[in-house]
Amino acid sequence: MVIAEAPGLTVDTVDITDSDRYRDHGYPWAEWDVLRREAPVYWYQRPGFEPFWAITRHADIRYISSHPELFSNAQMLRLNTARKLGNAQKQRTDQMNFTGGNPADPPDFIYMDPPEHRQHRGLVARHFTPRMMKMLEDHFAAMSENYVSDFADKIIADFAERGERSAVDLVHELSAKLPVAAICDMGGVPEEDWEQIFEWTEVLVGADDPEFRLPGETPSQASRRISTEWFHYNNELIQQRQREGLGDDLLSDLLRAEVEGRKLSPAEIHSYFVLLLAAGNETTRNSISGGVKALLDYPDQLDDLVAHPELVPSAVEEILRWSSTVIQFQRTAVEDVELRGQTIRKGESVVLWYPSANRDEEVFEDPYKFDVRREPNDHFAFGGYGEHFCLGANLARWEMRSIFHALLPVLPNLELAAEPEHVIGFLHVGGIKRQMLRHRPR
């Protein structure tokens, strides 16, 4: 696969912040190629955004991620338009006032720097270790088999009824099932509420999309509504734990937790729990959807994987690299830093573009080739290295391995019924709203 460069594209004409472009045409691969080649540390100034340094090379993202003493998470976490940042700040203040928190406090532990970040991250880290995932492996496999079997039945039944007009949504009928079930189960959320958690997550990350809002509702109003609903729901769960006793789940650990001898406040517990549940299903289900599309787009790789199921772990790593679901995170320089001949001044923002790093020619041989046998595969699907490496990386890997193992007998009998529909207006996660598939008679 070769990405065709747009005629006349230069560092001064690249546009990597147009959310409509992401929705309608996918990631701006050609633009990132130009930046990596000509200006890997580029002072990016475009209307509607505060200027920032665009970081597109693998090595530079690794360096910044590994030096939290130089680049802070506390000021700004994600790139967004000035208008949306203003709305988000107002919503955050309203939310903290509603939950009893201090608007000056970090919204959640991702906004913290060491040592506070490490202390808060460690409160639930035991649930996400490789050892814990091995204990859950059979459970994930059983759930995956059930979900895939149900999905295959729907695909076949829909094709029998509608023939070539058949189209079943991969996202809602399969991709979201295991990630939602796994993180909710770990969190101690009752099974009858799992679908509600998924719906709240969709609004949380996609409030700019009219499909996720009530009639006449603005994005801010939609976000405020689900935040309020979710807070009341979490309070009910907390009260239940306090009545019936704490268990071995994420919420119970947060209720037990102490940081420097202090219990977490209700606002801290709420924001931490929402972060775990939302992040635990949003990114993984998009990676699953992107992986299915990649395998159907490249039938030679699918055939190789079906013939050699032992390749599933390396295929999952390649799917993570290829789909690059998390688009960017932002940091703020806490002192002047020299990087590739550019001086990043104290207080200036750097934005780390992970999909670009995952196509870096200095790291990946033939980076635009989808290769289920790729080794090594030092991708940044879970962020760069260091303090903020994704807490749920092991969970995502084990979930995806179990799903794709279960899908191997089914995938050769599927085909794309349409190109994916992307979530509107969100520059942080490459969300796939719908991916329609149909049965392919053999």
C-alpha cells in the first residue's frame, strides 16, 4: 500500500486538525509523511487552534513520553479547538460543582504528573497485569465464542432474508460486546447495565455527532446530561457496596483506596471509575472494528492467519499499529527543550501524533504494508513509553486475541457491505460509528 501525496502538499499547507477530514476521508497519512520527512518538530498554526509543536517521529514521541519532568500532562491533555476547550472547561467546572469536587483539581489521574500520577494509577493496577489477564483468558475465550456465534447467526439470517442488500453492523453487534463486558465485569457493574454504559460512552466521546444527542440538544447539553446520569448511577453502585460489603472489583478498590493517608473523594471516585469504564471499551472496540476491516481488505493476510492461528498475537499487534485508534495526546513544556534543532519554549504545547509514529519509515520496514507476521512491532497504539503508557494495554491485547481467535472460522465468509462511518468531530480517538458487513456465500 502506497499513500499518494497530494500535489503541491508542503509543510505550510498540511492540515492535520480538520475533524471533518478524518470523518470523511480517514487519517491524513500524506500530511504526516510530509511532516516526518521535512519538519518532524513543526510549529503548527492554523485557524481555530492555539499554536503547538506537531511531533510526528517515533523517536521524538518516545523521548517526550519518557520525560514527564520536561513535558507535563497537568495543563492540557488533548488537542482541540479553542471553542471546544472553552466549553469543556465550563462543563468541567459545572461537573465538579455538581459532584462536590474542586474545579482546580485534575479531572482524573491522566492529568497528573509524577509522583501523583503513579500513586493514583497504582490504586487499581493489579487488575491489569499479565498475570491477571492469564487468569481471565478462559473467561474471555468463552465470552468471545458466544458473541461471535451470535454475530455469525445474525449475519447468515440477514443474508438469507435480504440477499445482496444484507448489512449487519459489526460495531454494535460484535466489536463492542467483549470490551464492554470485560471492563464492566471487572468494575462490578451488573450485566443488565452494560448496554447503558456503552451508550453513555458513545455520547461522552461523540457529543458533537447529532446521532448521539437528543432532539434540540447541543453537544454541551448532551455531555452534561450523561455526566449527571452517570454520576447518579455510580452513587447508587457505591451505596450498594457500602450496604453489602466491598468485593474484588475496580469500584471496591477505589472505595478502599488511600493516597498519602487520604481516602478518595466522591468526585475522584466518580471520575476515576468513568475513565476506566469508558476508556476500557472505547479504544478496544474501535481496534477490533479496524482489525476486521484490515483483514477483509487484505485477503492474503487473512488467509495466512486462518491457516496459521498461532499468528494471532502478532496479528493483533499489527492490527493495533495499523488501526492506530488513539490519534493524539498533548503535553506542555515545563522548561525550554531542544529537539531536532528546534527550541520548544517553557509553556508551549507539543502534540504527539501516534498514527504518524506507527508509519515511521525509520522504525517500520514497508510501513504501509499490513503484515500479520510483522516482527518486531514497536508500535505506539498504547501511547509512548513512560508514565502514561496505557493502563489497560494488557486487557486490550487479551480481549483482541480472544475475539480474533473466535473470528477465524467466520471471517472468510464475510465481506464489507460499506465503508466505515466515523464519529463526527472527535480528534482524539478514530471512532468507527458503524461498519456494515454481510455474509459471503462460498
